[in-house]
Amino acid sequence: MKCDEIFAALAMLEKERGIRQDYMMERIVQALTTAYKKDHPGVDNVVVDVNETKRDLKMYVVKTVVEEVENPGSQLSVEEAKAISARYELGDEVRLPVDNIEFGRIAAGNGKQIIIQGLHEAESGMVYDEYNAKTHEILTGVVQRIDPRTGNASVRIGTDKEATDAVLTLSEQVKGETLVEGQHVKVYLVDVRRGTKGPQVMISRTHPGLVKRLFELEVPEIADGVVEICSVAREAGSRTKMAVLSNDPNVDPIGACVGQHGQRVNNIVNELRGEKIDIIKYSEKPEEYIAAALAPADVTDVWMADEGKACRVIVPDDQLSLAIGKEGQNARLAAKLVGYKIDIKPESFRGSAEEAAEAAAESPAKDAETAEAEE
């Protein structure tokens, strides 16, 4: 049966939307065979031959030659097979062409629906592939709508046929940040999931990866691999701590991130609506790394625990509150950055601890003297 319209439609879809003709034709053939089986109970095997050169489709019902027919939809008697061709024997498969009129009715009834459904699935697959490859990257989107009930923002990301809508939930928005319709925002692509209504693109403005990617875009030394971001700890909208190291002894990693007159870091702070950023130098020595992480407080000493990732840090008495930070934020971010549990104590604690240790060491001798006197 000539199907010029179907082939022309598939060619147009490939040209305008990049959907392969063979993909769509597979969907059409699958749907046509399913529709025929539905209209003809008992039919098990249906084949559609596609001739792209002649723009022609032919449908066949395949039946097996048997001695006694139990299922006319999938079986053919020896006598019926011989009447078609004397070469057919018991057990052979015979292809019986479906009448063009009946095939045309099935194609007309299902063709448009098949193309629409296949188009939707193909575009969803393309969107999924497009954004799955961009996972953990920064994308720029336009706020389309703010849900007044939940506070969630609908953000349009991408352009042309790869554009899609993503939901920036209230929990992934920076606290204190107000989004408005039409606003351009940078978002971090966390994940892409397949859903019944198409791919679901999970985006965030609070993820630590957003800060990392912003520095990679702003600082050429990071993009080139000269400066490396080792760890990021963030409380979105308030403060971030970031540890960096340099693979070139002639390059200062902190200076590279800050930029001349603080221009580079200020650009990122502006993008994050004033979020404070502490940049510290990474060290493979835990004591040095932990001490640096507690900046801007000065650290006098770091005592590492014998087991586990824990330590005790000694700071000057007048800097205890600075080391802990408002509501414990500085200590909390430092611990998250270095991956250690940090117990912060003032200098006065060192003295009391040493006195307690000396007292404990002397107590056995005193006990012995007391015992002798009692005797």
C-alpha cells in the first residue's frame, strides 16, 4: 500500500526536529501490528514490510501449516497451504498478505495517533539525553511562574526544541532570595529522571556544586586545572567555605580565586545575592587543614583523636566566639568542609586540662602516703 503521506511526514519530522525516520517507522510498524491483532483474535504473528525506496508498506499474517487446525488465526491446514503453493509442507510458515483496503483502514485509524505519540516519546527521549549529559553543570533559566501556594518556581531552561520546564522547589531556593517572573537565574542541574509525563529535570540554587561551578566559570586557573577545588561546604544564602590547592608552586590558589581587587570572588558573591565566601588553602596535614578551615579565627593548637575523624582545637580565649561563629555556623561549616568532628576549646582550657592531668598523676603517690600514715 502506498504511504506517501506517512513517509513525507517522517522526513519532515527528521528535518525540523531531528527525530530519526527509522525510529518513528519502528513505532508505526509496532502500532499497526498491535492494532491488527486486536481486531483479529487468535492472530499471533503479523509482519509489516517497509520499502523506503517505493514508499510502500505491506502487511502479512504468518500462519503455520498443520494437520488439524485448532487456531485459524495462526494455523493453516495442509490442503489450504497446497492450494496456495505446492511447495508448502507440514510445519512450514506461510505469509498471507492483508488486503490493502483493510490495511488502509487500520493505518488511517492509527497513523496520526501513532505519529503524535511517537513524536512525544522521541522528543522526551531527546530532552532526557540532552540534559542528562549536563548533570552537575550550571544552566541559565527564565522564571516562568511562581506558585503562590507552594512558593515553587517554574523555570524554563534551554532553547528551541531542547527547551524544557523545570521546577525549582522552595527547599532548593536560597533563603531570603525573591524570584520574579521573567528573571534570568543560574541553576545547578542536580539530576534528570524519566517520568510518565516526560523527563523531570531537578535543579537547585542551594547545592554546593553551584558555587564550585561558578568559580570554574569565573577563574581561568580552575578551568585549566592549575587550581583545584578540593571541598565546598555551604549554607545557602548565608556563607560558604571552600578549600583550594594549586598544582603550580608559582600560583597562589586563594589569590587566583579572589582576583585582582577581589573582582572574581565579588562577581560570584553578587550572583549569590551577597552570600559570604571564605576561601582557604587545602593541606594534606589534617592539623593544618582544620586550623585553616576555622578562619577567620586564629588556632593555637590542634589535638587529633587517636581513633576516628575527630579533634580538639585550642583557640585564644578572646576568639572562642569567633571560632564558633554565630549560632555555631563557622564551626559547623569547618567540620563539614574537612570531614572531622571539631571540639573547640579556649586557651584557658589547656591550662586546666594540664593541671588536671598533673593532679591525676600525683594522686596515686598521695594515696600511698596516706595509707602508710594510717598504718
